[in-house]
Amino acid sequence: MIPAGPLFHKPKSFISAKNLLYTSICIGFITLVLHKLAPGIINNGVITGLILIALGYVLLYFIIKQLSLCRKWARVALILDCLLITVFYLFMFKMELKASMAEWAFFVLQAIFEVMAILFLYTKESNTWFNSSTTLVLP
């Protein structure tokens, strides 16, 4: 028996966005590992950038869980978190003054996935799903 209610009937655009965000987190950790393996990463600014990016991914995971619970505020928080992660990456790359081509490729791929996920979360289908849960009255 499948329960009735919006939490159990997620639209395909939402599922696609969630999968893209999880993939983005995995790509981000690969980028962090690649950057950590680079020689000469003793600079304190780079270490700070790595820690801030890792915290951004933990926050991103929490936001994805809140999106799954149909929280509308989490879409705005997702946009802000993705912007912060991007700024931290650019800060880290600037402090290092040299990032490998693989790091830039993963960074760009990750940014594309995040933008696609945000666009999927604001489709008509997803908006209807998010709005349907706010009118739901639980006993």
C-alpha cells in the first residue's frame, strides 16, 4: 500500500534535481581530494578554503534532506549554499594560484549540475508539488 500525500509522490523533476545534487556533492569531494593531493598545499588560505567547502557540502546534504521533506525555504537556501560553495572554490583557486585542468573541469561540471538542479526545482511540476504540501493538514 502506497500512502497518499505529496511526500510519497515526488515529481520526476524533483527526483532529477536531487540526483544531480548528490552527484554534485560526489564530484565536489573528488575535486577536494585532487586539490589535496596537489604538491605544495601548505598555504593556510587554501586549508581554510578546503574546510569551508567541506562544510558547504555538509550543509548541502542537509538542504537536500529538507527538500525531500517538501520544505519550500530549502530551495532558496540551496541557491545561497551553491553560491557560497562557488565563492569558496574561487577563493581557494585564487590562493593557490594554480589549479589543475582536472580540478577546473570538475568545478565547471559541478556548477552545471547545480544550476540544472535549481532549474528543475523551479519547474511547474516541482512548484505544484511544493505548494501542495503547504496545504496538507496532518492529523
